[in-house]
Amino acid sequence: MAPDAHEEAIAEAARAGELRMPAGQTVVMEGNEPQRFFTLLEGQAMRYRMLEDGRRQVLNFLFPGDLIGLDAIMMGMASHTTEALTPVKLSVFDRKQVWELFSKMPQRAMMLTWQVAREEHFLSDALVTVGQRSAREALAWAFVTLFERGSQTGLVRDGKMPFPVRQQDLADALGLSLVHTNKTLARLRSEGLVRWAQGILELPDLERLADIGVVELGAGPPRYYL
């Protein structure tokens, strides 16, 4: 359900402005206590955590409409780093606005709750992928899941989606080595299931890829931004 004009006016008044950042810029740093949170309006970003020995676990890839830093506001400290994969445009909110937004905008509060639930679902499925899916299944799951999210946020046009992710990013998200990821991706490409070049992703046979990845198709409702 789309939020009404009254809630839109409240959200607009609550915004502290907009911010643009270049690709590679850190939006939220792990361990910090942020005073602001954001809605990603344009571009794509990535969440990850670093281990003390320098290894990295990618947690999620972010699309327009996703929130950045709200969990850190609620918990008091950022548990992960968020980095811009492309130039991004962000809507900025001060931490003091959180409770006002929830109390005065019930429809948007429900949307935020839905986003949190979706994130939890994605992370649980990602854990299953890392622990139980083969490399072939894992890559298929990742491509289908992210392509469906891209469809939901309007990024997919004429069967193509901007996907400015490196193979190393994908490998770090799935718990695979870069070599294994490269070989498995090459096989999917040779079968005509994945086209991924110069930051553009195409999935010519989405249903077959979903079968391989053991993932149910269904992009869900359109997204509304905070």
C-alpha cells in the first residue's frame, strides 16, 4: 500500500537533505556510532564485515529504496560497513527523527518493518546458501535473487539490470574462492543462463536458473521510499 500524501509531507519535512557520494565511498563504517541514517535513492551499494586478519564477508547488495544505517541507530553502533558500488544519491535523516517517523507515519513504519523482515529472510537464505548450496546452486541463487530485487526496484529494463559488482564481491558473499566462482560462472555462461559483462546482468532463462538455485520466483510488491 502506497503511503498517503499526509505521510509523504511528514517524511519530506523530516529529511535533513540529500547527499551524493562517489563509487568506493564509505557511507557507514563498522564500529562507528552514526548520527544519521539514509535511504538509498539512486545507485547501488554493498554491506560487508571485516575480520581481524583482513578477510571479508559480504552481507548484502543494496538497491534503491534500501535503508542504510537504521540498524546502527537502533543498536547504538554499526555492525558492518556500507560502501557505494556506484555513485549514489542518499536521502538523509537525523537519528532523533526515528521515533517521530514511526509514531507519525504508520504506513511507512509498516514498510520499514517489511524491509527489516525481508533483510532477515535474505540473510537466512544466504546462510543456507553458504552452508548447503553447491557453487553452481549458490551462484544461480544469487543471480536470481538479486535480479528479482532489481525488478522490484525498477532497475531491470528490457531484461537487463545494472550490476556493478566484481566477481570477488560475489565470491565473498557466497563463501567461495575467486577461482571457483570464475569457473562456475564460466559454465553458467556457456549454457546461456547468465550474461554478465561491463556491469550489466542478463538472465535469459530465469526459470531454469531459479530451478538450479532452488529459489522460488516472485519479485514481490513495488518499493516505496522513506
